[in-house]
Amino acid sequence: MTTPEKHLVLCIDDERIGLRVRKLLLEGAGYEVLTAPDGPSGLASFDAHPVEAVLLDFSMPGMDGGEVAAQMRSRKPEVPILLLSAYVGLPAEIDGLVDGYLTKADDAGTLLARLQNLLPTPSAARGPS
Amino acid sequence: MNLNQLNRILSQALFLPVIALLLLSGVLIWQIFSAWTTVNRIQTVDQNIATIDLISAMIANEQTGVSNFQTSASAAFLQPYETAIEPLKENMQKLRDGVASQNGDVHTVDLLMMAHHVWVSTVAIPAIDAAREHRTPPLLDSDDEATMDTIRRLESGILRSQQVERVSLADHWQQQLLKTLAVVVGLTVITGLLIGIFTYSRLHKVSSAFEDTMEALRRNAHSTYESEQRLRATLTSIGESVVVCDVDGSIELLNAAAQQLSGWTQTEAFHQELRDVFPLQDEITHLPLVAPFATASHIQQTAGASSSAVLARKDAEVFVDYSGAPIFDHSGELTGSVIVFRDVTEQRRTQAALLTSEKLAVAGRLAASIAHEIHNPLDSVVNLLYLLKKDPSPADRAEFIDLAQGELARVTQISRAMLGMHRESRTPVVLDISSILRSVMVLLERSMTEAGVTVRTRLATNAVATGYPAELRQVFTNILTNAAQASAPGTHIDVSVRTRPARRARSDAPARPAGVCIAFTDQGHGIPPKVLSDLFQPFFTTKGERGTGLGLWISKGIVEKHGGTISVESKTDPDDHGTTFNIFLPRGESGVESVPAAETKSPRKSEPERSEPTTVA
């Protein structure tokens, strides 16, 4: 796990435990993980680091996932965003804004597979080292 | 014409003839007086005539006496002459006075007196003297004769003038009599006519006033009849059931709707007791109600207030609202009551349907919120299980298991709160309001967090009220959800529960029972006054598609069913805004009268969620 090609993923969720477990999960799967407990601090991390993918919770106090995604799209449209939600459905206006969404408590394997699909292969993205 | 005018006319009719007759009698008295004066004058004239006759006779006696004495010289023949001298003087004077008194010709009398004097001195005395001296008496010459002739002429002149006077006075008296008669008759006729005309005109006035009064009475009677007919028609055609009772609560009138509602006809129900025709029962307990409006005191106490009951008809049960009003006669005496019944069965059904639909809407909203609550910890558990499957180090494994247990405990807590939410209770139970509020807030935690709102609580312990827990949860959920939706992120909602002691009635405030006051205060923009008044109306919403407009209406119904009150105050000032809902729930028995004592003190007082109170902060 010391390869420099680790992808940097940003996780934003107001659920403290959920965020912690997700970080453990992603790190176990070989990602480098940044976490943020709300929209504004998430956007700050997004601007400050070369984030390659974002895992974003939808329902958060203050700024919800939809707003955060819109801000991110306007700043770095190329970064893929995967929206997580505890609700079964999402508001229609969010649909076109993100690259995909997942319902919380789905299988963890599904989450990892979706994330993998969104990221360019290490070789394609970074070229031969 | 009023009574005063009539009285004036009556006194005019009495006094005017009296005054007229008094005037007439004045005229009569005056006429009689002047006739009496005339008669007096006639009497004077008669006296004068008698006097002149006497004078003539006396002078004739004197003359005869003198001449006989002359011839015979016998003193006896002279006696008439001598005896006549003094009376003649008196009578002369009397005649003079009599003539003078009627303004007659005194001069003639004076002439007579003078002529007589001349005769006495020139004829009689010389003749008498000569006879006494036995002398040859002087012969009576022509002058003597002339003197006597003058006397005779004057006498007859006076007599004639007195006779003429008498005739003229008699004429005058007769004319006066005729005139008097004419005046009396004339005045009588005129006065009679005037009195007649006057009385006629006055009485005519009275009679036309009487006629007017009669006409007005006829018109009144007519319009009274018409208005009674109109009222009767109104009463008959009115959709509500109207019952008129006498003061003892026995029926006098049922309108068509009331006949239909009760199943009794007017004839059957007439003079029957109201409680027999309308057997009312309590809505919840179905125990017969004490017959309303059967006593005067009950009529006056309950006037205007509307009550609800079940009308237990032979064929069906009908939900009714009813209210009554007292009937007073013109002296303010209570003579009966009017009771209006309204069939609200359909309305109750609709209300029940609306209540159910709102309950479902609330449940739906809660379900979404609950799913969200459960999905979050489940998500962690799913991920942790995935990690555990990857065969982690023992230290990691222990941490993962701890985390998973913690998250599952959250799921349990939420599901328990949900259970409490949907436990329906058929009978009211004693409730700890603070713990109910806590359980509601557990479920609403997520919505509060999402709205960015902090709930601050001050919940008194031992805040006990009696009622239906599921319904009160619905009320609290509704008000808290509204508050969260009205709040801006970063603001607070304050929830307080405190107990309130009972208060006896005072002069400045009515009595109120002991109970629990619950206040929900948000810091939202506030509610404009014109919206405020409609807040508790059904289907009133400010949320457009998102709201059913039933929440507060149902909340109010629930609170009132508990015997409590709900009110709202709101400030919309830019610097000081927010809305407070105040709910009061009585501690006591108001909602539990129908429940046997054993069930009132429910052993289920400790709700499941009470063991795990959660305060959102």
C-alpha cells in the first residue's frame, strides 16, 4: 500500500460514525481518503487538494449535497461525484448533476465497484511512472 | 290623536255649552231687569193718574163745598173744602214728585198748583169770607170761571200726558218683551247651533281618530298575521331542525326537519317531553344525557352554547350538534325555549376521513424520516461487516464490532420511538408529557439537524396530564415540524413544559383546572396577523403542495378533545420575530369521565421510550 498512485477521494458526511467507517472501508480498498463533516469544509478540502473523486452525502444541515455538488461542478467539472443518500429517491434536479448515486446501507462492494468505475485507471490517469 | 287631545276635546264639549248658557242667562237677566224698570215706571204713571184723579175730585169737592157754602152758609157744606186743603197740597206735591221722577212736564204741575192757588185766593177764600159775614158774596165772574177752567184744562192736560205716557210705556214694555223673546230665542238658536257645530267638529275629529286607530289596529293585526305566516313558513322550510318547547321542556312545535330527524310527527310529539322525542346520549359513553332545556335554569345557563350528542333513534344513531335559546314574553318572563338540532353525521364521517388522511400524511412523512434515520447506522453496519469479512487484525475487529453494536443500538432506539408513535389507545391514560415530547424529538432529530435548527428544552418532571398518547404525539410532531420548517438554519426552537396549579374563580378571572403548559417557540419570520386568524382552519396551508392544511386544525381538535386549549402568538418585527404555540392540557378527569376508575390509572404510564430520554441539542 505504498504505491504513489493511490487515488485521493474526498468523503463528505455529517454522520460522524458513518464517515469514520467509510474512511476505513476506502483505505482498506487502497484509496487515500480526506473527510469533511459538512459542505463548506468539504468544498475547502476540494479546493485545497487534488481530489480525484468525491463521495458526497445528500442530506446535511445547512448546505445539502445538491448545493455542494453544484459548487464542485462549477469549480472542477472533471472530478467525478458519487452521491450517497439515506433516502430511497433523490430530487430530480440532482440527477444530472452527479455521476451516480447510491442508497446508504447497500452492499459495500457495490460502493467500491462504482467508485472504481468512475476513476481512470492508474496508468491512464497518471501515465507510466 | 293622543289621550291628552281627547281629554281636551271632552272638557271643551263640557265647558263651552256652560259658558254659552251663562252668557245667554246674562242677556236674559239684563232684559228682565230693563222690563222690570219699565213696569216700575208704568206703576209710577198709574200712581200719577190716580193722584191726578184724586186731585180733580178734591178740587171739585172744594168747588162744590165753596159754592154750597155760599148758597147755604151752612158750615157743614164747607167741610169738604176744608178737609181737602191739606191732602190736596200733599197730593199736589206727590204728583209733582211723581212727574219729576219720570222726567215729565213738572211745569204743567206747577201751573196747576199756581192756578189752584189763584182760585183759592181769588175765588174760594173771598166767597167763604163773604158768606161768613153774610154778605152778598161776590158773584162769580168770568175770570173765576176761567181760573177753574184753567185748572180743569191743566188737570186734564196732565192726565192726558200721563195716559199718553202710560200707553207709550206699555208699548215700550210690550216691545221690550218681544225683543227679549226674540233675543233669547235668537241667542238660544245661535248658541245651540254653535255648540252643535263645535261639538260635531270635535266629535268628528275624535271619531276619525278612532277610525284611524281602528284602521291601524286592523293593519297591525294583518301584518302580525302576515309576519307570523312568514315566520312559520321560514321555520317550516329551514333546513335545520327547530323545536319549540314550553318552560317545562314539553314540545310545542317541531318543524319539518325536526320531524324528519326525530321520526315523530308534530301531532305525535305535541306536549311530549323533549327527552322522549329527542333521546340524546353522550358521544363517547352513550349514556343518556340529562334532558337539556327541561328546566328554566338550564335554558338560561346554556343559551347560545352549542353541544354535541348522539341522537339514539329507533332505527339509527345520528350525530347532532344542538343549541338552544330562551324565549321571553314582553315582561321578561321565561316562557320556553327554541332548540336547534343539526345532523352532523355526515360531517363527522368526513372529519374522521380527514383525520385519517392527515394521520396517514404524518405517518408518511415520518416514515421517510425514519427510513433515513435507520439507513445511516445500517450503512455503517454494512460497511463494518464488509471490513470484518476482509479478516482484519484483532484490534481492528474489536473496534469494528463495537462500532457496529453502537450503530445497531441507534436503530433499536429509533424503532422503539416509532412503536410508541403508533400505539393507539382506546381509553385515556395518565401521561408524562415531558417524556412524550422527548420521544417525539428523537424521531424529529434528523429533520431538525437538516434544518440546521437547535432544539432547547426545559421539561418539568412530573408534568402529568390525562389523554391519548398517540394523538398528543401527532400534535407535538405537527407543531415541531412546522417550527422547523419556519426556522432559518442556526436558530433555536425552545420547548418548555411546566405544570400549572388550579385556580379558583376570582372576580377578575374565571376558574381554571390544574394541568400542563407546553410552549413551542421558534425564531422564524413570524406569522402575519391576517394569516394568524385562519391558522386553525381546515385546508389552510402556507406550504403549498407540501402541506395538507389539516395539521393545526386536527391538532386543535385533539387538544380540545383533551379538554385543553391551544393558542398562538407571533411577532413579525424584523428585529424581534418568532412564533409561539401554547398548549394547555388539564391534569385531570375531563377526558376520562367515561372510563371506569380502574382504567384511568393505567399501569402503562411508563412508556417504552421513557427509559431512554433524548434531548436534541
